[in-house]
Amino acid sequence: MDKYDIHEAVPFKLMVVLGKMNKILQTKLDQHFLQFDLTSTEFMVLDALWTHKKLPIQQIGTIVLITSGAITHVLNSLIKKGYVKRSQSEEDKRVFYAELTEEGKKFWINFVPRHQEFMRNLFSEFDQNKLNQLTELIKELGLYIMNR
């Protein structure tokens, strides 16, 4: 084994496999979201707002792991589509909130069953026990790396 060949190292192989898997899955999801005139980031923001109801805008970026500049762009797009509204805090005028509009709630209620069906179909022929194990292992690995 060549000690300078990084391709033999297990962490490198893992990085390559996870990177390729992420690219494949993201492509499938992008195609799916496109049918609903959504991006994956817009989906994550809508999900966060559905879950938390009303959030300070800077907290949304933390939840969905995007920068403040990116969150502004995504929120503007969702506001233009009529799914989200922005409001200023009464207590602290420096703080702005985002929340789903009635139209956004209707969209989400219509979208979620279709998205769940898409996800079930995508993984339907893969062993569900292996999928659960893989999910738990990736979560464990992520926490391990995060705490290093």
C-alpha cells in the first residue's frame, strides 16, 4: 500500500461515498421540488416555519444551515410566492420574524403527502432495517465529528 495514496484511507473513501450519495439524492430531490416550484432550501425554510410557527429570521438560517444573505434571498422568494410573511418585533425593532401565510399553510398541507409518497417510493425497495441502521450510524458519526 502506498502511504501517500489517500484513496486507500477509510475516512477518504467515506467522504467520497457520502459526497456522491448526497449529490445523487440532491439531484432527485431538486427534480421533485421543481414540480412544486420550490428549491430544496425553500423546502427546508417552509418545514422550519411549519414546525416552529414563527421564527426570528436569523434563527431560520441556523436551523437550515444557510447564511444570513442566503436566508434573505430565500425568504424574499417565498414572500413573492405568497407562502411567507415577514414582521417586525414589537419589543425589539431590530428583530424580524417570518411565518407562513394562510396560502403557505395550504401549500404545505397539499405538498407534504406528495413529498412523503415521493420519499417512500424513492426508498421502497431498499431494506428498511438497513436504512434505519444507516441513518443512526450517520447521525452518530455526525455528532462524533461535530464534537472533535
